[in-house]
Amino acid sequence: MSSTTYPSFDRAVDELRRLGEDFGRNGWLPATSGNLSIRLSDAPTTFAISRSGADKRNLQPEDVLEVDLTGKVLTDTPYKPSAETTVHTALYGSDLACGCILHVHTMFNNLASQRHFAQGHVTLVDHELLKALGHWHEGARITVPIVGNFADLQRLGEAVLDAAKADVPGVLVRNHGIYAWGEDAFAARRHLEAFEFLFEYDTRLRELRER
């Protein structure tokens, strides 16, 4: 990703604020949940991330911090980054195409993660919106990994990274939420919106079949 041009910190703050507002209107960031980040550089790798305890639906400039791959805060601030920064550092430090990582808590991604946890993944098949995730062939099928909701956040970061796949830009955490990513904020948002639609579709379709 060394040839990629990344946004300035100020531009990243503006983008994260817009994402938070939009996801808030969708009901995807209840009760200060979730965390959002955008890569700022890769030599060395740094990124802008929402701080711990902030209402991501109404982010203020001081609610976004610059952090490096060790989790060290580079911003002059009294605040701490998201408690789940370990997941972001794991993903940004990998070979995955991560320029932006979005973590939201929704009803349908929680239902999907709980329903399918025993098999370790959600299978999504033969749906138009799989194209938004990069799967254009007829009869496309993907599996979205699910990991446990570990209280040890270092372990959570390792689990998400171990489960992550280059061709499926998201990992579910059981009864918690999804981490979705993309090469930039536009791609990450597209992936997240596709996942959320597909989780709702899968849940509602199964409910209809079980009646």
C-alpha cells in the first residue's frame, strides 16, 4: 500500500464525523458503541481513530486521535483511543487492503453472529449485493468468519486477524458487531452497507422459512 495517497489528519476527522453521523441515523452506533478509523500513513503506519467513550454519532474534532501500530497516541490529548484499538492495529499491520476500518453494533449483525456461531461463519450466497464485496460471478458464495467476544482485547485483535480473509472484507464478533474494512473510506462503507443488508436479508429469509 506504499503507493497510496492517504488523507491528512484533518480530512480524516471530517470523514469519520460524516460516517458517524450517517451510521448513527441508521441506528448502527447505539450507546456510544462502535469505533471508526482511517489510515493516515504507512511509513510508519499511523491512523486516526475515535476515542474511547465518545458518541460516534456526534464526533467532535477532539474525539479523534492519531495512533501508531503499537497503540501509542500521537495526538496531544487527555483522551484514550477506543478500547478496541488492538483490532485496528492488528488489521492495519497486516497485508490486508485496509485504509479504513469500521466497527458497528447492529441488531442484524448480532443476530447473524449468534445464529451461526456454532459453525464459525455466516454463508451468503447468490445475491446481487455480493458484487459490492467484490464477488461478481454467477452463484457467488462467501463465508463471513465469526469469532468469540473475548474480554481480553489483545486476544480479540489476534482472533479477528487470524479469521480475516483477503476476499471477504469483514469479520463478525459474536453478540458484539462487525469489523469491516476497505482500501479507503468509500470502499469500507460500501462493504459495511452490503454486509448489513445481507445479514438482514439472511435473518428475515430464515424467519420466513421457519414459519
